[in-house]
Amino acid sequence: MIRSAKRRSLAVPLVAALLATGCGASVEPAAQNGPAPVTVTNCGVPVPYPRPQRPVSYDVSGTEKMFALGLADRMRGYVMNAQAEPSIAGSPWRDDYARVPRLGTSRITREIVVDAQADWVLAGWGSGFSEERGITPQLLDQLGIRSYVHTETCWDYGDKQPVPPLEALYADLHNLGRIFGVERRAAELVSELRGRITKVKGSGPVVGEPVPVFVYDSGADQPYTAGRYAAPTDIIAAAGGRNVLADVGKGWTTVGWESVVAAKPEVIVIIDYAGQSAAEKQAFLESLPAMRSVPAVQQKRYFVLSYGDAVSGPRNVKGAEDFAAYLRSIGR
């Protein structure tokens, strides 16, 4: 999974479009005769957004939020890391992926955004926007390009007031609905997703305490995993489990193997994407001497969760439904 970066500041977007001379291109001014701007609070800051005319999204998270709201026809394009190829193939929005231009197969960059003449960008902090890589809301503001940061990543951005992952998803859908003038569709989608989560939570008896679960994304010396603010924590909880690292106040992060072993997870969720198969990840876990004492390894209780279901987006609910079905299949 794409690793996170740090940030230091949040700027309120500017209204005027400036020349992107450093990238050898200019950004077209925003449409003058469109709907009036709407003010949406993004990571604790009220931001006025004119209706985007040339929006660009990054990764499964941003792209499928747009697709789920029926906005594919309005998009200038999307950027998707090649690791997410299996998630595209398994997406309910495969047709939208096929008809919306793909602008890049690695990280999103300022150059990609400017070359596409985008006027609005949707990405997460660290997973897309990054000071180290030179693409931040502040820097894009200077080019006349508005930005929206995924609420799930606000724990490390803006006012740093964390929002639980599923509530962050719902907030994004409502906010995007307002920005793009599809409030009714957004409200209906959120209502549907909330209803499905309620159904998952009541889907069957959970024996005893919630099942302790470890999320393994990658990593050898240290595992890369989901902390409190990453979507799998809420996916697991809705299904009747407990992320053993939910007390780690971060999103996707690294921890020590010792903390995993000490937590004694009964199930391991393996995040699946291109580059290393879920079977290879399972084999690696079973090769670690310390992990052989972990109940999940001893009983070979592994659940494979698609990257597309694991990152913040509408597919989080499917992930919860599928994981709940797995837990019921093992009597939990």
C-alpha cells in the first residue's frame, strides 16, 4: 500500500487562477457563469468551492467516491497506482474506469494535474498530497486549483480533529454531493451504506468479546498495518471484530512485531493488491518464528481483503459484509 507522508499546514484556497510557469503550462480560469460557490468544511477549515469543471481524483478512494455519485462523465481523469490493478478489475465501477482517462499509473504529481488542466483535485493527505513530493493544497492553490482532502486523513491534517473512518466516508460523500450539486444522490447513497452497516452489525450472534484481528498489509522488518483512523478498523468492528492495533492513533502505519504477537489475534486480515499475492503474504507470516504462537497462524484463520475494499470508499461496506460472513463461518 502507498505509504503516508507528513504535513505541516493547511491553506484556504485562493480564487484567482495563476500561471503554472514552473510546469510549462497554464491553468484555465474557473467557469464564470456556473452555480454559486458552496462552502464546505474540509479538515476543519471552511472552504468555498466553485463547481469543479475539470476534476481529477487519485487512487481507488477518491475515484470510486466520484463514480458512486455518478460523476464519471464530469471527470477530467484519475491517477491510479499500478498496485491497484486488481481492485479496478474487481470494482463495480469497472465501466467507469474504462471510459474515464487514466492520467498516470504511479503517484499523483503536480505536473500531472497541471498537464490535465485540472481545476480541482481529490486525494488523501500522505497517500496523495505530500509536502515532500511537492503537491499540497497550498501549492495547488497558487496555481488556481482547488483541493479536497479525504476526511479519513484529517487526523494528520488541518485542525487534526479525527473522524471515525466510516463517518469520514459519509462526510466525504455528503460534501462531494454539495460541491458537485448532487446532494440528493449523496444522501441516498449514504442512507443505503448506513443501512447495510446496521444490517451487518445485527447479522448474527457474536460469541463473547469481539474477535481480535490483525491487519497485515506488507512489511518484513516491521508490519505495515491499519491504526485507529484507517478504514479496516471500522470494517472489522462492524463485522464483530476488534482491530488489535486500534489504540494506535494513526491511519496506515508501521508497528513492531512484538505488539502483534502480544495481542494474540485470532484472525489476520491480509490486504490484497498487485506485487505480492495474499498467499505469499500468508507464507511469510507463517515463516516468522514469533508469529507461530499467534492463534490466527496456528489455526490458519486468514481473511483476504481487497485493497479497493480496504481504503476509504463506498466499498468499505462490502468489506464489512464479507468479513462478517467469514466470522460467522468460523462461529464468531
